[in-house]
Amino acid sequence: MLILSKYIVRNIFENKVRSAIVLVIVVLASCVSIITLNLQQVVEGTYESVYRASIGDANITMEGQSDFNENQVNYGGVTVEKIERILTLYGKFIANGKSLKADIRGVDIQEYINMGSVNLLNNVKELQRGECVISAKTSKEYRLNTGDTVTVYVHSQPHEFTVAAIGESNKTFYEEKGNIQLLISLDDANGILGTENMISKLRLKAAGDTTDAVEKLRLENKDLSIAAGEEYDNLHFQMQTVSSSMLIVLCIIILVGGYIISSIAEVIVTDRIPIIGTFRSIGTDQVKIEKVLLMEFMAYGFIGTAIGIIAGMAGLPYVADLFNQYKEYGVRTAVSFNTWYFVIASGIGIFLPPAVALVSVKRVSKKNLKDVVLRVDDSKEIRKSNYLTKTIVAFEISLLLYFFNQKDNFIIGLLGISALIAGGVFLVQFILVKILGLFNKAHLLNGSAELGINNLKNNRFIRNNSSMIVVISMIFMIIATIINGIANTAQMDLDSYGFDMIAILNGDENVSEEDIASYQGVSGAYESYEVMAYGDYANGYCRVYGIDKFSELNQYMKALRYNGTDLDAKLSKIKNGIVIDQYWARVQNIKVGDKIKLYYDDKKTTKAADFVVADIWDCSKGTTDRVFVGISLDNYKRIFDEVPERILAITQSNPEMISDQIAEDYVDTDISVMTAEEFLSQQVATVNTILGILIASVILCGCVIIIGISSNLIVSFIQRKKEFATLYSVCMDMHQLKSMLIWETVASYVGIIITIVLLSVPIVMSIPKFTNGLGLIIDFNLNPSIMIGIMAAIFIILSLTVIGPIKKIGEMNIVKELKYE
């Protein structure tokens, strides 16, 4: 075993460039695997830790539709260890001539401290009337210290508070998010509102089983909403798109890297032929030789995986930080690793090299002993391959998988597009061997050009480069098309908005569409009833719209398209009738009349209702998941909520100015007002990060590809040294030899371009079959600029990679090479 280990280590160090390429690919594959598999749970864990910190030790939250009297709460025998009363109101804080929303919370500061919801930097036991607590972030940003006065406006009335203490910028102050938060006494908060003993929210730490305590409290307090913990923005479904994009990057690296390793494996195994001949001569059987060769490739896997996993562990926090909106509050990404993900990443890294090298190993180990000992030149084609038949078979497999994959399964879609790529490899070989060979038969070319094209026909190393570039070009086309599709969808989001301005109400019942429509410059406003629901439909979630008149909703949400007639009547006529998207109806085989069960929460603990599919609509524009569901407004109010989620407005001109005016007027409420462009910019922030990740993957793959192709060309040149020396000594000068290499490159370029053009449409058609399975349900189009860019990139790559061999021909010692003949 020691001798074998020394042999493997020596081989790795003897071929430094090839070893480095294989190791880089394995490192990338295992590194991206670790990041891809762990990213979603890390980001979700970070946000959950922020949420947990903001509510302290509380495990139950009680809220009403509006403020309620704390004395009406019946604890129903539940043992309460800690309690935290909160009365929330909103005001306006003016700093440097700019109005900011002030989140004012009436609290008992000792209850807040005991619950662990706040950490004070100075020792304050109780807030007196007219005193407040602010965050360290607010203190620093607005130069406020203890003893200073803070003025906030509630319903245009000024209220002054003295800063009694400053709290750390964490826990409850995580919720500031660009505004300011003031903690005041409950008496002060009730005094501002003109009430007594009123609260908005009650947080408890109950002893014993939380679920049992929640049920007891619900029985005794039917007018209140009671839940374990507290609702917060669940990022699971938002992060699915990011994880899907990272999975695409991983698949691309495996496909590109696997193909490059397979090409390098050919060279490595060919170099081992003399050693294989020695082993075979002394009686070593075929199986043992295969094991030795595969162990060498597995060694690459072990070394690269170890480095890749370490790099992935180090890089994961930085990637996750891209999605951490609480960095300014000092929140560190809560990094944790799943053991099974390490196993999967290790499996990918360790077994990728031997898996893709297996074909080359099998081919060499099966050679007869005479060919192995004499080292028959493998650069020449010994037997003809029926590339046309292989091309047809690969395309037929891809076509069968395309039509078989009616449910858009990711794995089947990936296999289908892989078969298409394999077909491209065989097609370019057929074009180079057969089609370009017609030029020679027609005697259209002569001299260096004719010999260069003949070399394509006879030398598999040259054709392998063309195959590699075809594979890379097809993968680049896939990436570029996905990037273009995501970018276009983000733009279509804006085009699909019929509104110019949006007011997100956050449960505020005091604002109506009439209030928004009364502003000068607003030509129309619409109360949009919408909510997230969860179930076995689509990807596990959907956005439900309450529809009174579809024609009005469609005026403000053009992304919702319905080709039938009288949708309003259909939804009203059927109890719990809903309209769903045509894509999900097809994929999940849902028909009109079928039932869909939806829940209020993503854990499916509380069922909303059983819904009946009344009809189908089209939500393909301006969305990546197509999860919009419509229900009659009456049913929506009965099942979900009587308060609209948003008010959408159409303006005559200058929506920015009108939006600023409305935001100023409602700054002392929980309403958020913004233009459609601002709303979109919030939605596409994650999209831009995804695009950055995909573009980075293109650059990484491009670097590996150029190195791989250059290595292959250098090896090809070494294999052909005697050929070049013989040609130079017999019939060609140095200029003609260089011209021959250039013609080989030109012919390769023509063959590659023909292949790419022929396969461009099938590629674009196949992309949705695997992206849909990841939740990226996007319309992809063949963009001419992508084709032009790929053609230019191929030209540059071929031009760069041919420079080395041309330079080496000029430096070649002809006499030395001929000595070996």
C-alpha cells in the first residue's frame, strides 16, 4: 500500500498543470456544494435568531384586532412565569429636516428587561412619565444622549420625552429597520391615545407545554389571536429561488468540470500506458490495473474535497452575509452545518474524478498487450465511429425525456439537457469529420488548408478540443439565457404593475382607497386584498387575492390574465371557489372541480379551508413562481381578513412627489408608501444577488475552461511533435506549419458555430424543464445578443489557445524530434 501511495503521489506531482486543473475543479465542486446545501438554513437561522432575540424568552403572543384592555385577559389556569405588556403607536420624528417613522412602544421597562427583550447600557429600574429609552444606533446617528429631549409627533401633536437610558442595538431594537424606536411607559402611551389600561400585544412565558397553554388561552379568550411565539417574515420560500440558482451553479460546475476532467483523464491514462504495459507483462490482471488508475483519480478527489470543504466553510458566512439585512445592527450570520450535507459534498468531490475517468480507464485496460507494450499512437483514429448514429440516439433520448417530463421534474430535466449536450458533442464530431471533409473531396482547398482539415478528421485530440468548446458554449448559453430570463422577469414585474404607487397597510384599518384617491394627482386607487397561504399546491405556498370585480383588479395588476368570461360570478357561485394558474394546473394535474387544502401557516397547523377550483387563469408575466390564486372577496373576508393588505394607486404624473407627500402625512402610522419602482427595487435586490452569483460562476467556469483547453492543446502538440518535424523535413516550411494550425482552428470554429446554431433552439426549449423544477418558472427566449456573444467568446478562446502551439512550433528542435523516428 505504501508503494502504491508513493506511486500516486509521484504521478500527481509529475503532471503539475493537469493535477492543478483537476484539483481546482474538485475544490470548486465541493466548495459550492457546501455553500449551496447550507445557505438556505444559515440565512433562515440568522433571521430566526434575530426574531427570537427580539421577543426574549416569550413563547406565547396574544393580540387583538385592535387595542384591548389588559384586564379582560383570562389566563385559564395557565402558569405564567413572565409577562410583557406592549401598547404600540406610531409617530413622526424629525431630524435634519427629514421625517422618520417613530415606532413608539408603551412598556413596563422592568417587564421588558426580565423577558430579555432589551439590554440597557445604563441601570434604569423604571420609566417615569415623560422618559424614554432609545437604541445605541439612534443615539449615535442623531447625537442623542441621556438627558437629551426627543420630540415625536402623534397625529400632528408634539410629545417630548427625555432620554432616560440607551439600549444595545439588538433584541427589540432589531425591529427599527431604518426608522427609530422609542420605549416609553404604558401610562404615557395610554395618555397620548386618551385611553387607560389598554395594550396592543401581550407576550407570555408560560410554564409547561406551550401547545397545551395556547389551547387553554384560546378557549378563554376567543376575541384574541393567540399563537406560540410570534409571527415573523418566514424566509423559507423567498430563499428557495436563491437556493435554486445556487443549485444551477453547482450543476454547471459539475457538468463543465466533469467534461474537462474526462478530457484530462484521457491524457493521464495515455501517459500511463508504458507503466500499464509493464504491469501487464508481469501478470497483473485488468481489474487490478483499473483499481490502481481509479485510486489515482480518487486521490485527486480526496485532496480537492478536503480543500473545497474548508473553503466552503470559510466562504459560507460571506455568501450568507449578502442576504443579511441586519448587518448594520451587528448581527452576525448564524453559521451552522448539516452533517448530511458534508457527506453529500464529500461524495460529489471524491467520486467526481474517478466517475468521469472510468470510461478512459476501461478503454485502456482493455487494450491487448501488444498495443500497450508498443504504445500504439492514440492520437490517430484507428476505427471509424458512427457519429451520426450517436447524435441521433442522444437527441432521441433528449426528446423522449422532454415529452416524458410533463411534471417538470428537475432531475429528469437535467438528464434531458445533458443528453442534448452529449448530442452536441457527437454532432460537432460528425460535422468536422464528414461535412468539412467535403471541402477536400471537392478540392476547394489545397496546401496547408487541406492538410489542416484532414488533421481534424484524423486526430481525435484536435476534435476533443472542439467537443469541449461545444459543451462549454452550450452551458454558457444555458447560463446566459437563465440570467437574461431572470433579468427580463424583473423588468416585466414593473410592466405588469398597472399601478404607479403602493401603500402597504400592515393591518391599519383607518386608511381607505378614498383617502388615497383624494390626493391631487391620483387618478384612481384600489384596495388590494391579498395574503400568503400554504398547502400542497404549487411549491407549498400561494398568494391569495380577494376579487370583487376582476376587471378592476386587472387594471392595477396586469400580471393576472384571464381569458374566460364572468370570473366574478364563477367565484361567487361556488363555495370557497378559487382560480389557479394554468401552469400548476397542468403540472399537478388539477382540474376544475378538484379540491385544494390551504393553511394559514407554513407548518400547516391551522387549516384555512378546503377550496374548490372554479377556473384557470394565466400568471406567467412578472413572476418567477406563478403562485397567484383568486377567490371572491366575500369568501376572502370570511376566511382570511377583512382588512386590505395594500392600496394600489394610479397617478396622472410625478408619482415620486405624490408618494412622498402621502408618506409624510401618514408617517405617524404603520403604513409604508412607495412608488412602483421603489417597490420593485426591494423585490429585485435578491434577484440581483442571484444574477451576481450566476455571473461569477460563468467567470469561474471560463477560467477553468481556458486552462483545460490550453492543456489539451499542449498535450496534443506534444503528441504531434514527430508529425510536425516530419512535415517540416519533407515538404513544409515553418510558415506553412503555422498556417496549417490556423486552418485547423478556423475549421474547428466553423464546425462549432454550425453546431451551436443548430442546437440553440432546442437548448432554449429544454431549459424550463429543469429550472421549473427549481421554482424558477420563467419564459426563456433566444436572444440574438447571447448568440453573438458566444460566437465572439469562442473566437477569442480559440485564438488564445492556438497561440501556444504556434509559438512552440517555432521553438521546436527538428533534429531532436526526428532522432526518435
